[in-house]
Amino acid sequence: MLTEWLTALEAVPFVAELRNSRWTYAAVNASHIVGIALLFGAIVPLDLRLVGCWRSVPIRTLARILVPVAACGLALAIAAGLMLFATRATEYATLTLFWVKLALIACGVVNALLLRTARQWEASQAATATDTEPPPRLRAAGALSIALWLSVIVCGRMLAFVD
């Protein structure tokens, strides 16, 4: 049943046009890369701050600026990634590497949501506390975030070369 659905997805006129159009496919692929760049470029400085870099910069200040950029990047990367997936859905669905990439993305998103919840809780508990040293669990989550998103990028690049 899944194979039939994926085959039907590949046959959708827009998807067929995307698969056969050099320029449209390139534009969608570039959009996917821009989304990844926005996500990773915004999340790494925030994660590095959580790990302990730039202690004089308040985490809340960075988060207020960088979290929306990362969220937009994630949304763009997912939208473009779904279109790229649709062009070879039956092939990608059989690749373990593709499923590993999806699992890593899910872990990265869950980690980000947990980080946001933890930061909000800590802000409500210690509104007057200095913003110099995050607790060990936030530092670990920041390091994990960098590792997860780097792993997603590596898996994605490896998928581009699977025949």
C-alpha cells in the first residue's frame, strides 16, 4: 500500500514537472540548502552560547533573535525537502539512510522544543539570576543539538550521492 501511494505521489503532475525540469528542481534544491543554512547558521551560535561560549551575551537575547530564524529555516528546509522527496519517493523510502535522517530531524526538533521549555521554566524560576552559566543539562542539550543537526546535514549530503 505504501509503495502504491509513493508511486502515485511521484506521478502527480507538479512532481513530474519538478523531476523533469532542470531549473525548477535546481530552485527547489537551492531553497532546501538555504533553509538548512538558516537553520544551522542560527542554531549553532545559540547552542555554542548554551555550551558556554560568549558568557557576556545573554541567552535570552540570542534566542529572541535566532530562534525565529532557525524556525523559518526549518520550515523552508522541510517544505523543499518534501518536494525533493516526492521526485524519487519510492527510491528514498527504501533507503535506511533516509529514515535515519528523518529520525535525526525528529530528535533535533524534540531537543529544540525541550530546550525552549527548559529556558522558559528557568527564566520564570530565576528572573533575577545572572545569565552567565547555563546549567549542565542545557549545556549538554546545546552540544547534542549541534551534533544532531550536523548529522542531519551529513545524511542529507550522503543521500544526494546514493544511486
